Amino acid sequence: MTIPDRWARGVSTVGLGVTFLTAIAIQAVALAQTWGAAFWVPGTAAAVVVCGLAMMRHRERTWTAVAGLVVAALAVLIPLLPGTELPAGLGPSMALGLGVLIGSAVRALPPVRAGAIAGAGLLVIAAQFAARPASAVVAIAAAAWLAALGVGLSLRMLDGRVKATAERVRRAERLELARELHDIVAHHITGMLIQAQAAQILTRRAPENVSNSLTEIETAGSEALAAMRRVVGLLRDTDDAAPTSPGPEGLSALVERFSRQGPKVRLTVPDDDTQWPPEVTSTVYRIVQEALTNVLRHARHARSIDVTLGRDAAAVTVEVADDAPPNSTRPHHRGGYGLIGMRERVETLGGSLCAGPRPGAGWSVRATLPVPAKEPG
């Protein structure tokens, strides 16, 4: 799932580098033909520095932008010194590199810092205009600045919406976990109350058996505390609750319902009748539900889906895999908001989740959820 993102970033970086090199080469040739062979070196060197800083902007956006602005300002001011005969400071290639630095700063930096960098860029362009009002270089630099400002602001707004949506998904998943806290703790406390009532009866009729009831009350209390530690601190909300009954039996109805809407779903569960912690059961249910929903939305050409559950002494594993062709539509944003919610839930319980394309064809979602050591298994 992350490999395509790396490829896309690598391709964009290579493309930007090629664009910079092409612009620098064209500018050097134009300067050599217009001003002479010796005059292309200073402007080209300054452009190489600014474009090189633009290529490294992801490491440190503030200081790369500041350094680029300083180089651009020197390129504008040095030709104004008495006795200096150099071409106009802001060549097209430097304006392009400076535009990338300013756009990157506007997109990602805090508002005050981003505004200061954008304003400094405008001052550099104004200085170039004051030095050579009739030069076409000023128009090119101004166009690059406006484009950088517009693209940076647009991407900033888009990033803000994506972040806000992801945060809403995380919060919704935490609220859903919190909603289950009441059911989980109520389950254990109900058992404790029953055992306490039984102990009162045994105190009168068979005092020698009271210790067994007290041991069971202690065990139920320990399990309740362990469950609370995994989900406490969250707020209770939403109406669509996943089942919290111990065991995977609630998945059968879910699988049957999805099979009527889309491709056939094959469910494989452990042969034993081991009970699962309620919070693990509800999480497994949510993972399967979200994964099946994603298949219906994004892989309609899938012919079958395999839902496989496994259990050992330490963890429960659930995997949902489809056989959709490689060209099936998938969410373009990284991970998808459904995966964000699933990962939030799984990591809250101390587990791990991975999702991505399968070798050959299809998509797989796999999660591992730890089970407390004291849980019977």
C-alpha cells in the first residue's frame, strides 16, 4: 500500500529535477548567446543553488525557503553594484525554483511563517522590478510567485480537509470502542453479582464452598479491569453496535448478508469453542465488516472473498482477501478512511493491521489482536 506512494513521490521528484535542469540549461544557453560566454556562469550557479534547495525542501521547509530567498535577493542586488555588469538577477529557472520553495512553505508551514516567506518572495520580485521595470524577467517571476501562492493555498486547504476527515474517522472509531465499554464491563459485573449472591447462599448452607465463589468473583473482576484498561478514556456514542458476545459466531450472519449483495464469502473459523474477550470479538467483527464493505465499493469484479480467522495462545488473527483483477478500482488516497478507523481500533488494543495488494490479483486486509494471557485458550 505504501510502495505506490513511494513510486509516485520518486517519479514527481525526478520529473521536477528534469524540469529544473532543462530550465537551467535553456537559461544558460540564452545568456551565453545574449551576453557572451562568460556571463552565463553567475546566474546559472545561483539558479542551481535555488533549484537544489527546492529539491531538498521536504527535509526542512523553512530554512530551504529562507536560503533560496537570500540567494535570489543577492542575485538581484549584486548586479546593481557600481561597475558590475551582470544579467538580470531572477532568471526563469531561479524563479521556478523559488516558486517551488514558496509554494511548499505556503502549503505546510504555520500561517505566520508561510506568510512571511511569501511576502519576502514578493519583496524580491519588487526589488527586481525597481531595478529593471521593463524586463520580462519580472513578469516571469511574478507569474511564478502567483502560481506558487495559488497552488500552495489550494493544497493547504486540501490537506486540512483530509486531516479533518481522518480525525473524524479516528474519533468515531474511538467513540464506538467507548460505546462497547458499557457492555463489556456490564457483562463481567453481572457475573460478579451472580457469584456474590451465590456466595451468600453458600455461607449459610455450605461454607466450605465459599472460597470457590470468591475465586470466581476475583477472576471476573480481573477480567473486567483488563478490558477497561484497553478501552477506558473514550466517550460513548453511536447506535450501530458490533456484537460483544464471546466468540466469532456473530460473523456468520454478517457474511451471509454480504454474500447476498456481492461475491460469495467463505468464512473459516477455528474448530475449537474457545471464548474470546468481548473487545476482541467486536474488533474482529468491525474489521470484517469494513473490509467486506470496501470490496463491494472498490472491487466489484471480485468473484469470491475469503474470511479466515485463527487463534493461538497469544493472539487472534483475521484476514479478509478477495480475488479482484489487478486493475480493479481502489481508493486513491493513502490507506482510505475506513483503514484509518480499523487501524485506530486495532492499535488501541495493542495489535497490528496491514492492507495491500496480494501477489497476482486481489487485495488483503490482515489484523492480529493480542489476547490476554489469563484468557482461557
